[in-house]
Amino acid sequence: MSAKYNTLIMGASYGSLLAIKLLLAGHSVKLVCLPDEADLFNKDGARVRMPIRGRDELVEIDSRNLPGTLSAAGPNDVDPADYDLIALAMQEPQFRAPGVRELLDKVAKSKKPCMSIMNMPPLPYLKRIPGLNTDELTKCYTDHTVWDNFEPGLLTLCSPDPQAFRPPEEPTNVLQVALPTNFKAARFDSDEHTAILRQMQADIEAIRFDPGDGRGEIELPVKLKVHDSIFVPLAKWCMLVAGNYRCVQKDDMRSIKDSVHSDIDKSRSVYEWVAKLCRDLGADAADQVPFEKYANAANSLVNPSSAARALAAGVPNIERVDCLVKTISAQQGKQLDVVDEIVALVDGWLEKNRLAQ
């Protein structure tokens, strides 16, 4: 019988997707979230709805009926030392919030293995990439000092490729998966810590779930895939720059589908330029997602990206992978007009939002 792990997940929205997979595999999860969210999770559990190939209706998974145990608490009510693995599932700007910042620092000082599922790679993770001048990248972070006490080898990145959202008409303990792709994690420096991820991967692969409709057990999508290359999670950068950030327009927002398909040749050129940048850093082409596969998936992404929606809602900070790509490319002696335009548009929205605060 395999070991059962205790995981702390900071962030209960997107984090509940990783949580439900771990619970299905028999592991235990503590979600860190706002007090009213914690009360709801502790009372009614988490519910995740996902599409299944060959079925018209979504399948709903209720954490209360799973072999693993779920609980939730505020940032002041947990001790990282009690957990085998810590996952970061908030947006990067949220980690400087009061309470969250202090917990993140406790995580760093606990020396526990920590896996980020943010789009924005934590700064210490980028220190694992040879040849990057990470001092020049600090400007891309809302507050880069929150990462000061992390050891790079204890921090890994998991590409949050599955797309999920909280249905606005539902309670906050409900999450709906729009694109059921896989989490792709890079290994830790240590074999011992990487073994935790590999065990979780195997346990999630083995899950079979009975939706209770009389049709028997099914295999669920959204797996955890662990890779030896630290560059595999960077495959998401191509998608973010070619799709998500190009939702941002001068005066409004458009869907990811429209961002990609309104000018498919332009989207392909941006995507492949970012892919080449990642290969120049050390990524292997075999680990990257072909543009055609991404473009096909983008057909189902009929809403603006979370970054675009946040800007439209007036937030003063968002994750700046656009800035990261521009700054890293400049270190490599490269530049692309479309990337410069994206960064300028996002800068303009943020400046306007900050003035309105």
C-alpha cells in the first residue's frame, strides 16, 4: 500500500481541482482560504464538475464522498511543518496580502517541498534555470521580496494547463472544469521530494470513479504528470502570450478563442516565437505543445482570460508573465513587437486601475 500524504494548498479556487484529485487518490488536503470560504468547505465540502469524453453531461465529484479527507482554514491557523507537500494555488499578487505573506514566509522557513501551480513562476524557481539574470526579473513581480527566504531546490513549478472557473451563480465551493488537460510538474532537486510527486502521479492515474448513473466506473481526466526537465512547465508561456494576454484590448476584452482565431497566422507566429525563446533557455521541443493542438483547445475557451477579466474589473495588480517573457527575451537579445504591444496595453490598464483606487 502506498504512502498517504498530507498536502497544504494555499488557494481554494483553482486549488480545489488539485485537491479533488488528491482526495480521490486517498490523500489528505488542507485548503487555505478566506474565513467564509473555509466555513463553506468545512460544512459542505468541495464540488468539482468536469467534462468526460463521450458524455453530454458534466460529472460532479463531491469531496465528502471520497477516500481522502478535506478541511479548510485561514492563513493564521495552519503550520507548514505539519505537511508533506505545500502547493501554491493563488494568483501571484495575492501572496503579499496580510496573513498570506506571513504564511508564505513560514512555508519557506519550514524547508518543506513546495509546488507552485501559478501561471507566474515564483522567482526562486527561475533561479534553477542556468544563465538567467533573475535580478532583472524582479520588476515583473507585484512584490518579489515575498520569495526571499525560499531555497530554489525546494520549490518546483507545475503548469496549470487545466482551465477551470467558479460558476458565478453557484456557491464558492463549486468549481467547473472547462478544459480538462493535465498538470505538468517539474521535479524537485531532491529525489526524496520528487518521489512524493511521482507517488501522487501514480495514485491519480489509478483512480476509477463511479458517477452513480448505473454505467459503471470511469477514468477521470486531469492527471498529474511529473517531468525531469525543469523547462516542461514553461510550455504554458506560449499559450499565455498567444492567447490569454492577447484578450486585453485598448478599451475592452475579447475571448481567448477570438484572440487565437481572429488572426491564426499571427497567433502561430507569436506562439512559436515564445516556444523558441524557451528552447533557447534549455527546453526540449518534444516537451512543448504544438500550436495546432493549442489552437484546437482554444476553440472551447469562449471567455476572456482571468488576467483580462481582472483588469476589466479594476484590479491594481495581475500576474505579469507578459513582462517576464519580454524581459527574458531582452536578456537573450530578442524582441517581438506583439509582445511589446501586450506589455504596453497591460501597463496602461494597470495604471488606469491604480489611479482609480
